[in-house]
Amino acid sequence: MRLTESIVSAERIVDSLRPEKSGQGRVFAVDGSVYTAGQAAWMRAQLSLVLRSCTRGDESAAATYLQGVLDMLRAHHSGS
């Protein structure tokens, strides 16, 4: 899968992680996987770093940041 396709796929899941109320400890993704609010915030921050790296033309750094997000998404998806 190309870098851009991987980013779009990860963003779709991470963007769906919105707590229904403030202070909510667990958030649910569109695919049914469950994350802590901290994990959701970390993945959003990592995706921000991915996009910044892409803007700078540093695909290697972008791929490294993205891999952490993809690993977490896979771990939670396979566990559900």
C-alpha cells in the first residue's frame, strides 16, 4: 500500500475517535475497535507529525510515524 493510501486509511479510523462526552475514558472507532482517550490523542498527534513530515518531503519520517499508528490500529482491530 502506498504511503498516501495508508495515511488516508489511518485518518478515517482516527478521525472517528471522538468522545461522546468530556472525560470519556474509552472511545469507539467506525470499525468497532475501542481505544482509550489517551491512545486516540496519541494517534492524532502522530498523524499530525506524519502530515508535517510529508509537507517537508521527508517520506522516511512520515512512514516511521505512520507505522506506530498502523501498529496500534492493527492490534486493536485484531483483538476485537
